[in-house]
Amino acid sequence: MSNQPRFAHAFDPITRAYMGAVRLQPSPDGAWHLPERTVDVAPKRSAGECQALRLSDDGKRWDVVADYRNRMLWDTRTAMPVPNRLTLGELLPEGLTLAEPFRLDGTTPQCNAWDDGKAAWVLLPDYSGRPIWNKADGTFAAPVTRGQHLPPSVTDHAPPSNRSAPITYDDATEMWVATAVAEPEDAPPAS
């Protein structure tokens, strides 16, 4: 009888996912019996990231299959997390990614957008939920859509609320300033 350890390979009874090697113990008569839910076929290769080994239907080999279970999934349209109900062997559906979007604190006018070409999140300007003002006179400006930069004629810096004179936005100082009011010319004397 050999002193070399022997191993069987365990699998999940429902998914047939590889669970690991199990060291066998000989029975008193010297026979090596396989425990339940094990096979004597060793995997020939290991699984990579987001992969797992799964026992084939005939129990004679280990197949490498997709494994996105227990991973955080993100919707590429909304940048919001979605419930993960994927099973062993199921591919990542279109419109979902494992890549976490940028964490935004709401203080900067930005939003996450999925770039299909780069297969990555990018930051775009987002003034869609912010008030914006016309630089010429401090009146409210028309909203801009998500992903659009502010036009040069508007700002998201609020004008002073207690103003008694016309104002304009000074780009050099990044401040609102009072504008000089032209005095009306005296009317010519009546004849």
C-alpha cells in the first residue's frame, strides 16, 4: 500500500461547480472509496477571473465556464447597481458591466456615462439638475441637457439675491458686478 496521499475532487450537487480537492482516506480493507459528490477526475486547468470549473454532464471532465455570481453589476445606461441573479455559466448580459462608475459627491456638475468604444466609464458635464443664469443680466437661462458643456453666455454661479442695480457676470474675476446705468439725456427744452 502506497503512502502517497490520494485526492478526489468535490462538486456542488446543484450547479456542479468545482469545490476543491478532498483528501481520501483508505478504508480498513485498503480500498479507496469516493465520498458522495466527488469524482476522481482532476481539473486539467484552472479558472481565470470571472470563470469557474464545472463538472461536465457525463462527469468525465471539468469545463471552464463564465461565473459572474456574487459580483456587483452596474447598468451602463443609468450607472446604478442592479441585482445580480446570474447563474453559473451565464454570460454577462448586454447593458451590464462589472466596472464601478466614478463616485460622485454631487458637488461637481458631472455624471457617469458608459463609453462602448473604451468599455469604460467616462465623466461628462451635467448641469441638467442645476439652475444656471445668463451672464449678461443674471436672469435664469434655459436648461442644458446632460453631457452638454455650459455655453459661454451662462454660468452656474448664482447672482446676488439682494441687488438694486442691473448686474453682469465678469469672467475675469468670476464674480457678478453691478453695471453702470446710463443716465437718460436731458430732454431738449420745449419751445
